[in-house]
Amino acid sequence: MIFISGCKDVINDNPIDNIIIPDSNVSYSQHLAPVLERKCVPCHNSAYNEKDVDLSVWTNFVDGRIVVPGEPDNSLIVWSIEGRPPFQLMPPIGSPYAPFTTNQYNGLKKWIEEGAKNN
């Protein structure tokens, strides 16, 4: 796995990489949506859905394919963030979007493990 941090990601003047996602009770709206909005949605949205993936709305990707509730190791979003072959690392190296931090990656996996709820 490759995790790099260092770019300044800012949403509403709040550094996204400084938001700590807890080890349990991960909230989609509070913890993950801001990360996805900054690091994924610019390329994966309803207007420009790269690879037919729209991550702009919870209902678009908690579908048993991109996110398999309860099964982070079977969720394509996890494989993409890991860069697990045959998937390209997301966000791609050289893109203007910073990769997930270790905390963001672990938080995403925990959220999926906890059922990928729209909470």
C-alpha cells in the first residue's frame, strides 16, 4: 500500500487531512463525505463519472460492488485506494488530489466494516 500525505487539502478553510476519523462509529456525513468530496468526487461525480463511478452521493456507490457493506476487503473502493492490481492507485499519482492518509484509509475500511451506513 502507498499512502502519501503533504498536500494541503482544504474544505471551508479546514485542512481535510487533519480531521481525525475515529476507530469506531465512523460517520459517513461527518468523517468520510468531506474526504471523498475533496479527493474523489472531482473525477467521480454525476457530470464526469470516470470509469462509471459516481462517488458524489452515498446511494451511488454503496451498491455491493464499489462498497460491499460489512466487507471492506471485497469493496472496489478499498482496492482502488490500495492500488491493488488490476486497479490503478486512486487518486492517481501525479493528480492534483492528495492520496488518502492512513487515518482516512483506516476510517473508510472501518465505516464499511460497520455496515457502510448513510449516517
